[in-house]
Amino acid sequence: MVAPGDLDRFLQLHKLPESFRRTAEEYYLPVADWLTACCKSGETFLLGINGAQGTGKSTLADFIKIALESSGEKTVAVLSIDDFYLTSAERQVLGREKHELLATRGAPGTHDIAMLTETLDALRSLGPGDVYHLPRFDKASDDRALAADWPTVKGPLDFVILEGWCVGSVAQPDIELGSPVNDLERRRDPDGTWRHYVNDRLASDYAAVFAKLDALVFLKAPSFGAVYRWRLEQEHKLAATRPSEAPGIMDELQIAEFIQHYERITRSNLEHIGNSADIVLELDEYHQCIASRFRN
């Protein structure tokens, strides 16, 4: 249970409308209650949250953290897979050696999976008083944040939450990779080199990481068209907090191309991942939760 004052502060911190209170109470709190029931003393529960851009993954993760810690009996660390992108320099090398599209952050293959694996393993083994620095990525500069700016957590941890658009995603059968799904694939990946590389990585080292998850929550968008509109909203909010000349800020045409890097896997997730997720939260066109489903 979240204290009224904590919920008020949460709404203010995330600049959420008062109407979000119903979503928190009706849909988010049951997720926290379900996790509390799943938690075993002395073990660190690893929760994954999957959702396309703009579905509210970070908001849900932060709410669950507050809800679980409100009693003072649980400790929670929140990670985003976005914070494990390869550095800009590393992606430039990858783009030259493998495929030019890999220079752009986003798709599987552009994350430092070794770093993510090391972090997850370390967090699950933290002892009393142990301190660990959580990696952070600065999207506005399109590069890893300085280590001095990484936040810390103290062990032991009851829960680790890993949120991200491809968390828990699975590779597609090779036969589905033959035809491009959008203009980006037609123009810049006509022979399928990029999408096969991404798919191979998703089937290998990414699958090994996702196999560590104890449970998966899926925030299901109503369509890919809604995802594009929501991603545009996110960029406008980011731009409002940064100088106009800041690198990494995209205009609408750039966003239209950028989102196509995510389209193939996002569409696959919308079709399939709800069948394997432990909890599905369905969203309408306005980001509002309209239904939930829990695995028995």
C-alpha cells in the first residue's frame, strides 16, 4: 500500500495528472502486491518490464519501487536497458564493421550486454552495506554518462527491476526476416544484413540475459501508430529540458526514421509477447490502462 502523501509526491515528481491516481490504484498497486507475494526471503527477485516507447515503463518501475519500499521492509533497484547502450565511439566502430544502422542506438546489438549481465549478477549478490554504482546513459548527448554521476544502491536488495522496450523480446524465425517492414529496411538494409544481425543477437546473448528474469510485465500499446505519436511526445519533453543546440535531440523527420529501427521487434512484441508475459497491462490511445491480466 502506498501512503497518500507518497502518491501525491509521485504525481508531482513525474508531472502526472490527477487522473493517473486511478491508474495507480487500480492497475499499478496490484502489480506491487503480486510481487510482494512472489518475493522469497533472502532472494533477489528480478522483474522485467517490456513496453514500446511512451508506454510508461519508467513510470511503472518507479511506482513499483515506491510501493514496495513504502513499508520500509523492501529494497528495490531500478535499471533501464537504455542505460547499457554501447558508447557512441563503440557504436561508430560497430557501424563500420557490421552495418551502418548499428551506429544508431536502439536495436539489440547496440547494448553492452556484458556490462548488463555483470550488473544484474552483482546486484543480486549484494550483501549488507555493499554499495554498487548503477550505469547511466545520457540520451541528449547520445553517450554514456560520466561514472561520477552514476547513482548508487546499497545491498541487500529484495527486487531488481529491468525495464526496456526489448526486455523479454524473442527472436523471429528467419523466414520472417526476408521482407522489409518499413522504408528504413527497404532503403538501408535491402539484403537483410542488419536485421539478421539484430535477430541473431536477440537469440543469443540477449536471450541469456532475459532468461534470468523471474517475471515479466508487458505494457501493451494499442498499435504501432500510437507508439510513434508517443515517441514524438517524449522527444518534445526532452527538448524542453535541454538547450536547443544540444546533440541527440531529434526533429519529427528524424524521429520518424529513428522509430523504424524499433518497428520490427515492436510489432512482433505486440503480437506475441502478451502470451508469455506474467502480467499484461493494456493501454488505450491516450496512454491510459484499460485492462490487466495476470498469469495464474
